[in-house]
Amino acid sequence: MPLNIFTAVVFNGTDSIPHFDLILYRILPIVATIGFLKWMFRGKKNIWERNLHGKVFILTGATSSNGMGASVAYDLAMKGAQLIILSSKMDQFTIDFIHDLRRKTENELIYSEFCDFADLSSVRKFATNWIDNISPRRLDGIVLMHGEMQPIMGKKRYERHYTKDGLEMQIGVNCIGTFHLLNLLKPCIKAQPPDRDVRIIYSTCIWQAMGDVWPEDPCMSEVSFVSHKFFASSKLQMSLLLAELHRQLVVNDEKEIKAAEEGDKLARANISTTIVQPGIMRSGTLRRVISNGSVWALLVVYIGILYPFLWLFIKSGYNGAQSILYSLYTPEFERINLESMDGKFTLGIPGCNYVLNCNIQPKFYKKEFYDIKLQSVLYNNMCKQIEHVEKKTAAMKNQTKKEQEEENKKEQNVDKDTNNENTDIDTETKKNSMNKKKDSKSKSKTSKNKNKKLNKW
């Protein structure tokens, strides 16, 4: 077909093609403009490659269908990495997702573990099972891509949802549970050999620019609730906690920090921590923001009205994953390259970076990232509040367990009493029946005796 059109244009001219002027001067410019806008807004693409055979990565938020997490998991699996995908629901969808990923990538080293970030005991259980080995388990990276966002418009933005520990859902999932996992895995990260390139990747959001920090109350239990305010603060506080956690992973004291700023080499410069801003994507979070949690708004507004514009101007999950893949593959975060930077680091310590659109940013755009005292206070108070919450929930679980045991005992006692009453009733009925039988026998005997006497007479 294209050859016939070409020959017709060459030998017979453009007049032989119907509607040629319409196609050339109207349709083609529109198609070219749409293609250019789509190419321009898709974002930069990762160009680095890395051999991941034998490497182990922990992923969160990777079970979203056709989303950023699924794209990252697919790319890592294609390169031969062993994946431990954390999921809050071990349902049939998760099982099918793991099987499909194994089949598509021909990689059998893909596993799923239960870890609910809305339940601190679940996070602790996974982390302790991971650490509880005679020899430390290999760990080459942790990629944190999960998130929770509540509706932000109308009355729904004032409706507070809670985790299993009684915390606000957004701050609990986005910040507290995530930090709890990394803090528990800190000994395992430190135990990795110095020649192993360990990378921690955290996917933040553009909303963190509007967030506030509550160092004295990092769980925000005494803050008046507004949905978007809590979401933005959860992302910002988690990024600050990650910076302080990286500082504790890489350096030991202030002397070592000053030495790093002067260009000295560190013993644990193999650990890099990257805060990634993937950009605005057509993700579940965006659908929740536009629809405000309403199915009708999702069908009418998101799909019916806005989707053509979102498809054109907003990134897909695959394009949003490129910055995370760049942070995982780029050789700029390897130890030898970090040591050659001569102390020129974003936060004064090697390996803590901020990536936007597949580019390492020269600085963070919030002043809180450069306040080390603020980060230290936030870190310590968060550890204290998590410990308090865990003790409180453990005491509540023990109390409910005791109450259930007492109720079970009462039920067993009631059952025993009813059984005893039934047995007593049965024994009485048996006795009565026996007595009746005896009486009937005695009556029959007396009647026989009377009959005998009468017969004699």
C-alpha cells in the first residue's frame, strides 16, 4: 500500500491521491503536534544498564498493574535480579501478578512477602524474619514506591482514617511504617561488605513542597486533620528521616562528617540513599485526587472528560519509573565515583542524592534538608513514638486476648453446666423410667397372684 501511494505520487502527481491537500495541510500538522507534545511531556529516559544477576532487592508498591512499581519490577526481573516484593494483601491478584511476572521475564527468583505498612507489628515481623539469620542475608537495594492518599476535596478531606495502631492512615503508611522498616533493617544494611553497592531508593511526591515538619510530634497525633496537609507532611518528614538515617548508616560521629566534607574516604561509602521525584503520573493517586474517591466522578470526569488531556500531558507509569531505574543503574552512585567527588555532596555526606527527571539535582529545595539538628530531633522522637505505639498496641492485643480467653472459658463453663444439667435430667428420667418399670412389674405380679388365688377357689 505505501509503495502504491509513492509510485502514484511520482508518476501521476499528488492529484491522483484523494484528499491529499486535506491530509498534508490539516491532518499531518495536528498529528505531528500531538506527537511532539507527547514526546516532550513524557520525561527523560534512563540510558544506563547494569548486570543484576545474583543481586537481591526489596520492593514495595510493585503490584500496581501497569504502574510505576510494576515497570520497575519488570525491568529488574529482566536483568536477572532476585526480587522480594512486599504486599499488604496476599490475595489471588498478588499470586497471579507474581506468576505472570515470572512467566514474562523467565525469572523464577521473584517472591512475595506479607508486610502491611498500616500495621507496625507486621513490619516488625518481616524485618525480624529477614535479619534473624546466622549469616546476614544479602541485600543490594531497597526500593520504596508505595503510598497512600485520601480524598482532598469537600467534606471527605476532613474524614480521618486510621491504621491498625490508631495512627492516621496517610502518615502511618507513607512515613511511620516506611521509616520503621528501614530503621529495623539498619543492622542488615550495615553488615553488607564494603565492596557491595547498596542503594536505598525512596519515591517522594511533588506535594512534599507544601508539607510541614512536626519534630516534637512526628506522628501528628495532636494536629488538626486536613487530608492534603497530612499527605504532604508525611512525604516531607519521610524524606528528612531518610537523610538522617543515611547519615547514621554512612558516618558515626560529627568528626567523620567533617572529614567527609574535607574529602576523606569513609568506611561505608558503598551505601547510597536517593530521594526520587518521578513527576506527575497517571497513577492511582492521581485518579484518587481527581475522582475524590467517587466511582461516578472517576467514570465521568477522569475517563470521559480528562483522560485525552492526561494521556497527552501526563506521564505513564513506565515513564515515571525511568528516574527510579536511573537511580538504580547509574554508575555515579558507585563507591569509586563517590570517593572521587572530593567532598562535593548535596548534604555534605556522600551518597545522599535528589533525582528529578533522570538528573541528579545540585541541591534540595527545602531548607529543612540542611537542618541537621531538626532531622536528628525528628528521628529520635519518631523512634520514641513508634516504641510507645507498639507497646500500647501490644498491651491492647494482650488485653483483648485475655478477654477472649475469659469469654471462651465462660462459654466452656456454660456448656459444661448445660451438659451436667442434661446428664442430671437424663439420669432422673432413667430413674423414673426404671421405677415405673418396677412398679409395673410388681403390679403385674400381684395381679397374677390374685388370678391364681381366684382360680384355686
